[in-house]
Amino acid sequence: MVCRVVVLVSGTGTLLQALIDTRASQDLGAELVAVGSDRSGCGGLTRAERAGIPTFVHPLERGADRAEWDAGLVDRVAAFAPDLVVCAGYMKLFGEAFLERYAGRIVNSHPALLPSFPGPHGVRDALAHGVKMTGASIILVDAGVDTGVIVDQVAVPVADDDTEDTLHERIKISEQKLLTDTVRRMAGGNWHVDGRRFRWDGSDDDGE
Ligand code: GRF
């Protein structure tokens, strides 16, 4: 059974594009069954449409009931029966219903080395702190802000003349490979979580 993946996006969708390109080269081992967004017209949706992947938009309107919005998101996503939900630059927090329904199966990519610099400005915050090394992290989403179990990470050095934009662009190159590699491996299903430790089964990386 091929692993079914729903990807959620809010932005330009370069991470999604990496997944699409990897799929095109028959290398992802997973089916991208739908792409959803909270923002109509975002670049990620256009990329999905171009690739022939079904899309949906589920915006959080100002003043809307958050729990209702969250339950609606469960319905939109569940319609595609995913095994994994991948947040690729998706900028909304999930509510209880969504977290319960997809517990342990929601993957998020974050542009910093967690647990340092969580939240929406990970690149800016790392730069402002003066770190020499930052990177990207893939985590399993839990109820906190970027607090979930760490699946994998990649380090990216900070250059003296980096701005938030130049650093983020460089991180995104490493982040794209990290995300596609991680989704491919997770789609294979040979992994488990042991407390806060993510383990690949039957490989040297399981630390046994
Ligand atoms: C990624 O760095 C992601 O971690 C962050 O926003 C970026 C998404 O870029 N939250 P894109 O929309 O995939 O181009």
C-alpha cells in the first residue's frame, strides 16, 4: 500500500515543489493525494494545480470559531484519507480535533534547529541571536509551538553578511532535501517513537 500524503501550505510552496519533483522522478514512495491551504491563491496551490494534484482551501476567517474551523479542517483532510499530513510552510496552528485525529502522523518542517528558535520567525530569531550554525528540523506536530518529537535535522552555517532572506533561501535548499528524504523514509513505515526519541527501525540510526 502506497502511503497517502496530504500536504498543507500557506506560502510560495518551494518545499511542496521539492516533494512534487521527487514524486515525478518516481522516488518519493508516497502519493501526494491533495494539497490544502488556509490562503486562497498562494503559490503552493498553483504549484499543486500545475502538477494535477487536487487542492482545497480552508481559510480561518477573522472572528471565526476556532474549534469549528479545526473540525472543518479535519473533514477537508479526512476526505483524502491520508496516512501522513505534511505541513510544508503551513502557518496555522491545529486545534484539538485535528491533533487527536492525526496524532503522531503530522509532520512539520521548521527553518531552525529546534528546540532553538521555535515559532513563525525562526530564521530572523536565529540571526538576531548571532548563532553561527542554524538549519532545519522535521518534527511530529504536537499541541505546542514547534515542540514535537524531532524526526531529523540538517545544519546550515550562517554567513557574516547573511540577511534573513539570504539565510532563509540557503536553509530552504537543505530543508527541501531533508523533507523529501524524511517523507520517503516515513512513507516506508519503518519507524517508531520512543518517548521523545524518533527511531528508524532496523537501521543503524536507531541508536541500538
Ligand atoms: C520553509 O522554510 C518553512 O519551514 C517555513 O516557511 C518556508 C516555506 O517556504 N515555515 P515555501 O512556502 O515552501 O516556499
